[in-house]
Amino acid sequence: MENKKQRGPKSKLGAVLQSLLITAVVGFIYFYVSLPALNLQDSNFYVFVFVLCLVFVISALFTTGFHMDPGGGLKEYFRFIKSQCLPVGILMAALILVGVVGSVISMPLFRASAYRQLLQVEEGDFSTDVKEISFNEIPLLDEDSARYLSTTQMGTIPDMASQFEVAYDSTQINYQGSPVRVAPLEYADLIRWFTNRSNGLPAYIVVDMVSQEVKVVRLPDGQGIKYSPSEPLNRNVMRHLRFQYPTFLFATPSFEIDESGNPWWVCPRVVKTIGLFGGTDIRGAVLMDAVTGECSYHEEVPQWVDRVYLASLIMEQYDYYGTLVHGFINSVFGQRDVKITTEGYNYIALNDDVYMYTGVTSATSDQSNLGFLLCNQRTKETKFYTIPGATEQSARASAEGMVQDQGYRSTFPLLLNISDQPTYFIALKDDRQLVKKYAMVNVGQFNLVGIGDTVAACEQDYLRLLGEKGIAAPEERIETQVSGTVAEIRSAVLDGTTYYFIRLEGEEVFYSLSAVQNPVAILLNAGDLVTIDHAPQAEGESSSILDGYTLTVEGKAAPESIVAPEPSSVPEAGSGTEDWTEVPILS
């Protein structure tokens, strides 16, 4: 009997240690996979601890040799937990209690004023804050089009196409003064990861949102991107962050490049500012070097970083600001003065920062906008502009109606200032996500729709409509006229439309004219006297091609003076992606 009494405690201690070991192993695997923050404000942390407690209790049932008597039921299990796992049982009950209480005290029902203060909104003056921008600053693509172009470009690079894919998500940033979308590559599958992981991902993609040029930027040998979401083990971005900052909560990291082209992961730090789980906000970001994995936390991020506050978070915070204006009850019943964001958003570049744009409408009607919101994605500086007008969806429908016979689909609008008029700028795409035309829709009068094959032509058509309606004076058209003798004619088929490029005697610049809008260009000969209305040369730039709007033939050349020019290379168009075709000149 004495020997049995001596072995009893040792056996019990051994069972506890064995249960703890099993719990630790399962806990490490769970933590490694799910990556919860060790923070009471993370709901995943409660799940993690609850799983650990559950594993310990189940392990104890087996390691202690527990046998339930027939008919014992749940009472016997609770009796076992009370005698063998009381601290664990208390912890599980405490977790449930804290979670329930924390959720209740974080509800907008009790903290309406705190939720409304998450976002500070100022009134803005549209014509002052949103300056007119030149054509080389207007993003012409949306994310889907940029993704299609990136994937197509990757398919032309044999040494990469079979090993890597373009990441689905891209980030719109300002890079060296231009709006671009950047996206990393990712491993095609686990086998490709295993064979390429030592060198990392060899490149990233840059899509110029203006020229639509796609660049595959190769990184120097030995400096590939080794930390990315496609890494399955320790170099996975979120896993590396979790082990570096175990208590931080993070939003989805964004891929960006600095002004020198170095790749980074911008990882916004999430904080809960209301109660235990409410009032989601951002407090700085961790910048992770995508090559070395080196991390640094910044409460104030550097100027080159463009996206810290995600669009979805900004819209969520504004919805609290707009709906809780007179308290929670009014947001549900009555809804006096309640405003919400519209569906969808876009980006606009202002002052070397990227701003998120979305419309604002009444909660009781979605037929028109009350105004719109601009929010700096780096600083969260937010302004509301009171401009009643059409919703983005109404503007899209108007633009699509202008090309309904061609079946083009519109992108989400971009808000521009055209002649001091708030204007929706919309790209119209075909089924292959290629941009075919452009539209400008007046926010206040969405039946005013300008259409063009180029941005410049679209703007001129739009300004003409504004002038006819008396909204903007006709003389505000940004247009230049030139007359002279045709010295050279070239042609090209771009996206299914024939364009004629005309150079006048004594000039080096070519004027681009669409055959659809100017069919007289088809009959043009060298030596003809013409007048061309065209876009002006951008300030500080020297372009070899200018958009032409209208062509007027003032006089035809004498038959003996008509000489077809010798074939020569076509002038550089700036995009680098067009297919050029020589077309015989008619004589």
C-alpha cells in the first residue's frame, strides 16, 4: 500500500506534464498556421487560448486513464474537470465572460459618439483642392485592366512564365511623379517554390496607368524578393510579422516600391480604440524590406509610402460618421440627416499622395449623390465636398449608353476637375479588359457625356457640350490650331481604329487623327494645304506626337507634286505596346 501511495503522486504529475507537452505541440502548430496576435483585442487570441484549454482537457482524459461509469453523462466529465483541470476550466469560463462583456461594451449602441469621432471630416472647396491635371497624370486603367496587361506581359517572358505568376492584388501608387500600379510575382506552385526559393522572386510588375506600358522590373542577382505572401513557411509576410511583433494586429500588407525602385511591404498596424473590440483604426505601419525581411515600425510613415489606410476602412469609418450623426436610435429609426458612402471607390493623385474617392448619398435614397469624399491614404486627412449630382452608377450607365452598339463596359469613375466642373472620367473597355474609348460625365448633369478615342478628344467633346449648355465658355477649350502643307503621312491601326499621323513642312511633330472622326484624312496627300485643331504641347515637355481633333483641307496639291514618301520607321508613340502597320498613301 505504501508503494502505491508513493507512485500515485508521481503518476499524476507525469500525466499533467504529458498533457502539457501535447498541448504545447498542438498549440505551436495552431499558432504557426493561424497566427493570432497575443493581444486581448484580437478575437483570434480567444479562439487560440480556448483551443489550448480544450486540448489540455482532452489530453488529461487519456493520460489519467479516465473511464466514465455507465450512465454518468456530462456530470462525470464536469466532475473530472473540477478535480483534475480546475484552473483550465476557470480560464475557459473567464475567456467566454471577457469575450461577451468586451463585445457588448464595444457596440455602437452604447458608444455612438465615440464611433462617429473615428474619422475627422472637413468641408472642402472642390475647385481649390482638386486642381485640373494634365493628361499625363490621369490614370486610364482600372485594377482589372492592369491585371490583364500584367498577365499578358508575363506570358512573353519564357524564363519567368513557367515558374511565376503575377499576384492577383496590385497597389496604386505615385512613382516618380506618375500614377502606376505595382504587383509582385508569386510562385506558380509548391514545386516552383521549392526550386526557386533560394533566389526568391526575381522581379515585380509596374503598370503605367497613363501610357498603359507594362514593365517587368528584374531585380539584381541575389536580391530577389524572398519575403512574400506566396512563401509557405517562415518567409511568409504575415508569419514573419507575427514572430517579429507578436502582440500587434495588422491589416493586409500592401506591396509598394520606393522612389529608387526597392520593393517593400507596407503593413498597417491595427488598433481597437473603443471598448475591447470596437473602433478599428490604424496607428502607423511596419515597413518590411521584401528582399531582406528587415522590419521597422513607424507611427508616422515616410513620404514615399502611399497606402496605409485601406479604402474599406475609410468607408466604414465614414459610414459611422454619417449614420450616427444624431445617435444610434436615429440611425435605425427616422434616419434624419443620415449619410452613407456609395458602392465602390477609386483613386486620384494629389500633391504626391494617393487619395481614395467615393460618393456620399442619403441612406433613404440611392438615386443621387449629396457629394463626395476624398481621403489621403497616408495621413487619413479627409474632406467632404457638397456637390449634388448623379451617382457613379448613373454616370456609368450614361457612358455605356453612348457606346451600347459596341458593347463596351465602363470602369468605376475617376473624379476630375474639368473647367472647374466636377466630372466623372470613365474608361470604356471591351470583353478583353482593353480600353477602347473614354467618357466624361458631368456630375451635376449626367446627361452631358463627352466621348472620344483619346483623352484629349474626349475632353474636347465634353468642353463643347459644356459650352453649348452655357456651363463653360467655349473659349475655355484647351486647343491649338496650325496650318501648313502636308510633308509626310503615316498610319497605324490602334485597338481596331485607323489613325493617320501627319507632319507639316517645317515641323518635326506629328498630329494624330482618327479616321473615324476625320474620314477626310483617308484622301489626304503630301502637298495638300490643311488646318489642324490639336492638343497643346504639355508644359515642360517635348512630344513627337500630339492629338489632333479636326482636319480641314484648305487646298489640294497639284497632281504632279504628289509624291509618296519613302517608307520609314513610325515615330515613337510613348506606349510601346501598339502594332504599327504601313498603309499605302492614296494619290
